[in-house]
Amino acid sequence: MHILKKREVDLALLLVAALWGGSYLAAKVLTEHTSVLALLAIRFSITSIAMFAIWTIKRTSITRSEALLGLGLGSVQALILFFETSGVARTSATNAGLIISLCIVLTPILESIASKNWLPRSFFVTAVTAVVGVALLVSDKGFAAPSVGDWLMLAAAVVRAIHVTSMGHLTKGKSYSSVSITLLQSLACAVIFLIFSGNQTIDAIKTFESAQWAGMLYLSLIAGALSFILTLWGIRRTSSSRASLLLGTEPVWAVMVGVALGGEKLLVLGAIGAVLIVGSTYVGQAIEQKHRTSGL
């Protein structure tokens, strides 16, 4: 019975990684029908409604410090999502999913700088390997300068690493409600994008057909609210290292979805780059985990 429950948790977290991996292709397809700002405005409006429903079930009161933190983190999250969605509109879903995974090796570097607890040299070797992997990936069809979309995804990875590091330090030792913080972040994103998108959001709502609404509901409810619930449920029933390992398969799923459903192709250089990125993030994650736990 214990083994069965363990497998259920593993499958739930793998499902989340797969859903996140598929979100890059879904977002890319939607940017062909509306602007990035309108897409994000509708997406986070729906996610906010879903999170509000979850919050009312939990009935947790929101403190002033939670409100300030949630809205502040949500504003930074909005910038990340703008970079991500703008990037995926200008590059392949495969490239987007792989480049954003650099956040996995960038975050520990920022954390080590903030805490002055320096990582071993071997970690920085994996970080350099990941960067080499990105260089090969974007030069898949011949060595050339990265596209605007690739640079935007790299910017998203850097800002996401800063966001994750900040969130870890700001919530350390605090009993903040995950549901409340997520709701506030979603609301902040929705309001910001609704303001900046203007009439584009109304135009998108009027012109969207069933296929576009299906993609939007996937992004906001399946890869959004549902994934959050599953992640919260899974992390509480397994170790953080195991959860990180399973959720870290996101770029693998992004490649699989992009190739199988999006008709994208990886040539030899791109395939080597993909292996280097995924492999180095896994090894780097293991080195960081060992380094962090050895000091406890």
C-alpha cells in the first residue's frame, strides 16, 4: 500500500511536469490568434477565478504581510510571464522549454551569493555545460546568433531565478498560506495585463473560437490551478529532492510535445544541446542538494 501511494505521488508530480511542458506549445499556438498581453490577461483572469474558488473553500484569512508579499511577487511574476510568452511566440516551443530550464542552475548560484555559502566547483562546471547546451540548441540548423525569442527566454530564466530566490528568502520561517500567496500573485498578474492589454483583451474574447478557448482553459486551469493543487499535494507527501527531480523533467516534456504535436524538429546539434541542458541541470541539481544537506 505504501509503495502504491508513493507511485501515486510520483505520477502526480510527473503529470504536473508534463502539463507545464505542454504549456509552451499551447501558448505559442495562442499567440498566433491574439497578442501576448491579451493572452496573459485572459489566462490569469481565469486562473484568479479558479484560485479564488479554492481560497474560499480553504477559508484562510489574508494578513497584511501576505498581501504585500503576494502582490509584490505577482508583479515580478508578470514580467517573467511577459518575457516567456513573448519569447515562445518568437522561437520554437522546444527551445523555449529547454532554455527556461536554465533557471534550475541559475537559482542555486543566486542563493549561494545571497547566503555567501559558495557552491563547489563541480556545480559551476554543470552550469557552463548547460550554457554550451543552449548555444548548440539555438545553432541547431547552423551556427548563428540566437533569435529574439531565445534571448527573451534567457531573460525569463534569469528573472525567474531571481524571483524564486527572493521568494525563498522572504518566506523563510514564515507561516504564509500557499493558496493565499498564489491567489494574490494571479490577481496581480491579471490586473497588470488587463490594464496594459486594453481593448486587445475584448477583441480576443470576441474572436476566440472553441479551439482557442480550449487552449486558454488548458493554460489557466490545467497547467495553472490544477497543477498548483497537484504540486502542493505531492510536495507534502514526498521529499523536496524527489519532487524537484520529478518536476525538473519539464523541459523533456516540452521537447516531446513540441516534436510530437507541434511538428518541430531537432537536428544533430540541437539534440546534443538538449541532452547537455537536461543532463547538466539534473547533475547540478544533485550537487546542489548534496551541498545544501551536508551543511545541516
